[in-house]
Amino acid sequence: MRSSAYTYPKSDYHKAMSWILGITASYDTDTEIVAVGGYPPGSPDICITVLLVTFKNSEEEARKALQEAEDSHPPGTVNRWFCKPTSLKQEYEDQAAANPSGHRYCADNAYLSNDADVAETLEAAFTTLPHRKSFTLWYAMAPVSRRKLPDMALSMQTDHYFALYTIWEDEQDDERCQNWVRDIMKDVETRSEGAYLGDSDFQTRRTRFWGEEEGKKLMRLRREWDPLARICGYLDVGDKSGLNGLKNTKLREIDLPFVAPVQRQSSPKLVGCDVDIVGSLRRASSELYGSTEPLRPHFIKVKGAGRLPDV
């Protein structure tokens, strides 16, 4: 095992992300690639670190796998190393240090759409962390994300996996840190296809964890083999879904009939139909985030329509 790392100041976020996004799709499949936003030890500000870990049978093979990143990385690093020896033990120790015990945590994640502008979508998540111990990461799933999966329930995947781990110590920071996660995920949700089940809170945000057909099969098997729901399922608020299980859907698009919007008014409606836009936004926001604060217009897409009027 060998690793290379390239750390950039926060001001070079777009430069670093554009670079690594541009080379990962065809990169060596034995090499794990992540970008991490966080505070390196001793750093007064957030930095962006691109880390590559390769699994090879020899140093020569490892060096060859890591060379493309070494040759193509943009200038401006504040720290870097190339083809440094590492091990599973070392990687686990690094993870333990980044995720300390005895702290308060709030985590969430998303599989971003393959056609999403990843750098733009994740900029706030990487550059506005609420606490020095918090960090965010982007994980390159391509090209293995394009492979056909076996018959398995946990089947959600795209080319881009994103996760945030908000870590703090003082209870008085709970609201601030949790609100930061909520605000970040409001934006990310609109460009995502689903999420990894292990880092999700089913009672906070509804999304997709399984492929469409895989999700149907999972719930059918549950009804068949556990009709009395003795085995605890994935709980939504109040376990309202019960035996039927979580809805394996995302709330990214509201299907409203398209007609031209009228002149702005206190409670905008669409001409020719009885649809209260403010009411629709409030209901969508409540179902997504447990809040009746209306979503901003760009979070809601009307089929066949452009941007909704400001509400």
C-alpha cells in the first residue's frame, strides 16, 4: 500500500476539485481517491486535501499507479507527498484520529447525480465547516460505479459519493452545527440520486437507499417473511411506514401542471389551476426537513416549466 496527498488552501478549492474530478473516471481501479475538506493539524484555516491510496503488489506498480496524479496536479500545494508507504493499520489509526470518541456528531451523505456540477454543489460544504474537528469528503466511485451489481438490496450508487461529518464537543453548539448540516443538505439534495444508508438519519431526510426494483423486492420479502413486523425496520418519524418500509424515493421534483405564472401576489397561484405555490413549497419542505419554512425557488422543479416566481 502506498499513498500520495496534495493539500491546497481553501482559496484554491475549485482548482483542486476541477483537477481531481478531471482524472478520476479513467484512473487506476486499484487506487482509492478522496478529497477532504478540513482543518489540518496546526492550520488556522480550512484546506482541501486530495488523497490517493493504491493497493499493489510492488512499489514499482504503486509508483506507476500514482504517477498520473503526481504529474498532473496543479501548483500551489501547502503540503504534499508522493508514493509514501502506508498500511491498513495506519489507515485505521488515521480514521480513529479523525473521528474521536467522546464527541458530538451529526452526519449525512448523498450520491450526487453523474451530471451534477460537483465542484459547485459541494463548495459550501468544503469551505464553511462549523467546527475545527468537522470534515467533509468526496469519494470517487467511478469507474466501478458503472458495473452491474449482483442481486443485492443496498444498490444505490453513482460516480460521486459525498459525506459530511460534523464533530464538536460542547452541547451549546448543537443547534448551530446541526443547522449547518441541514442547510448544506438542502442544496446537495437537489443534485443527488440517493444516499448510503449507514450515514443517514431516516427521521430527518427522505431519500433513496436502494435501486427502484431492489427496494420493491426488499419490502415484498419483508411482508412475506415478517408479516407481523417483529423485526425492526428502518424507522421514519413515529415508524409511520410500518411494515411497508421507508418510501424509496427522493423529493427533488414536484409534478405540477405547467401553466404560465400570473403577476406576483401574496399567495402566488398558477393560472388555470388551483395550485398554491407557497402551500406546495411548505408541504415539500415539511416532508423533506421537518420545517414549514418554504424552500427557495431553485429547489423546486415544475415539469415543463422554468424557474418559479420568488415566494
